[in-house]
Amino acid sequence: MSGIWINHSGDFLNLINEQKYLQQLLSFPLDIQDKIIEDISNAPLCTKEEIANILTYYAMLERNRIH
């Protein structure tokens, strides 16, 4: 595995551990989880702010879909 991807995966795991993003991700239906992972993978910068923005976007979609 390339050093870049090892570094990125380490950063992502740190974000998951620190901010409980994994728990938030698992609360979404599987089809939405796939979209979230795709969006995070395609984000130009994988910062915790970007991940939070992506999760917020899909949370609002789910909230509006349910109500």
C-alpha cells in the first residue's frame, strides 16, 4: 500500500476515534452510508470539518425524508 494512503487512512481513523464519526455513519441506512463514504473519498481535503459537513448534509436529507 502506498505511503500516501497509509497516511490518509491513519488520519481518517484518528478522526473517527476522536469524533465518533463511525457511530454517526452507522446510524444511516446502508445506501446513504455508501454515498457518505464516496463523498469522503472524493473530498479534496479530508479534514474533520469536511467530514462534518458531509455528515450534516446527509443527516439533513434523512431528517427531511422522514418528516
